[in-house]
Amino acid sequence: MTVLREASIICVGEALIDWVCLDRTLDLSEAQNFVKAPGGAAANVAVGLARLGCPVSFLGGFADDLFGRWLHSHLTALGVDLQLSPVFEQANTRQAYVLTDENGDRVLKGFTQTACADTLLRSSALNPDSLSGAAILYWGSVIQSDPDCAAALLNYVDQASPFTLKVYDPNYRAVLWPSPQQAKAAMAESFKRAHVVKLSDDEVRFLKGTGPYEAAARELMAEYDIPMLVVTLGEAGSWYLTAQASAHVPPLAVQAVEMTGAGDGFVAGLLRGLYSLMPDAADPVSLFENLQPDQLKYLLFEANAVGALATTKPGAMSSLPTWAELDAFLKASALKPV
């Protein structure tokens, strides 16, 4: 296994309960059989990093209820450090309701939204002292849907060291926002601060309308001065853009069971790759200036591989590959690291 640095990766965001319907229907009145699963994009990414051998801390609110205690125990057992995460007594664990279509694909249908612990983070919990030595700071937009939490989060991001790589993945969920305009405004504030922004092709269209994603991505990069922008394209792979280069990286063929963990697996793989390439003390912007196009392509190839492997097993967290599984998969592939 590749030896990684000791500085940690901090994932800020939500841990929640996914109620996944096993019946193949998108009609809630017909949905009868549900299973409980741990979820939340930021929590999934943290677990993915832990399984890939990275020292990772999760910073998110947990409710002191039955579900919150179960989530806390589950993430701890999977190797995620939760020392930064507060527990709120007067809060609820957010629940997500996921239905299954006729093809077996999962479709998010809604969230609970009352006093959810994940949006109760304030400056007292987002202590800048916790950023000391952080190699990467990663966050998403789910907790930004609460204005007070969003303000505290951005203040936390602003206090990160100049040597901390800031990575933002909106993971946009329309049902959480009062309006699309408010979501776009919140995302814009994070775009201004991030060194790396990861978007899906659907999010690019949400932000910039229809048209070629490459042109829209270049417009976003110029507008917000983003050093690196990554776009996931579903079954078509992924694409990256820096000031020096851009390239499409094709997907990897696997026997997919379900797509639930693919996106968060991709992000975990991307963060793991960035983490392994970062020098101990350097301006993050210079990282992309010095990396060669082939290195960046392999970075996305590895992220594609983690996302692909996550589709070969059911579940979001349980499907994420270990380093040994990823290493064996990469060794069998035709593309090699530079």
C-alpha cells in the first residue's frame, strides 16, 4: 500500500439515515418494504477515505437519539475519527427516503427537515483549531441549506491554513432548498473559496443551462477563478479542467449491481489521489501548475475506479472498496500511474 502523509483529511457535512425501498416503484403509496442504511454524502466520502487507508475526520452534527447513536457507532467502527463532531440533545437525525425504479436504480424522494442535527453546526462546533495540520478540507451543500449553518461553515473554511487544499462538491438536492436561486447563491460562495470543485453534468446544467458541459465548465472556472474543476458524467466517465489542460477520462467496465455509492466513491477516490500527490507544505494552487496532464488523467482514472467498484455491491457505505480491492483492480487495468 502507498504510504500516505499523517496530516488528516476533514470532511464536513451530513450523516443521515437512508430508508431504501426494496419494492420497484416510484409511487410512495405502493412502497411497502424499506431497509435502514447509513448515508449522507460527506459521511460516505469519509468512510470511503478510511477504507482506502487515509486518516480522516468527519465533522458533522449527530442527534442524541436512537438513529444518531447508531450512526455514530457505525462510522467509528469503519475507522472514521468523530472527535470533531458534536452531539445535540434537542435534535433529530435526518431521514432520507429512497425509492427504487423498475431498472433497480435508486431515486431520492425526500428528506425530513425538522431540527436536523446536520444543520445545527455553529461556530462553537466549527473550531478553527481543528484545522491545524489538515491536508484537505472537503465540504458539500446539504448543510448550507440552513443559513446560520452556511455562515458558520464559510467562516470555518476561511480560517483554513494556506497549505490546506479546499475541495467542494455541492451534491445538490433540490428538495432541501426554498428556491434554486438560493442554492446557486450558496454554491457561488463556496466556488470562490475552493481549489477543487467537483460537479456532476446535471449540476453544470443546473448552474449554466443546457449546452456543452465543457463550455459551461470553462465559464464557471473563469467566473470564480477555480484552479481545478472536475465533472462526473455518469456512465460516460469524468472530465477535468485546469488552467494548463483538460481531458476526458473514460469509465471502467464492471458488473454493476446498483449505482448508489458511485458518486461518493468517486469523490473519495479523487481526494485520496490528491492527498497522495500533495507535498507537505506548498500552496495548493501550485499543485495543479506542476502536475502533468498524464498525472491528472490517472488521478481521475483512479477516482473512476473507486466509483465503479462501489457499484458492484449494494449500499452506499458497504459498497466502498478497500485499498486492497482498489489496488488489485488498478493492477489489472491497462492504464498505469505516471
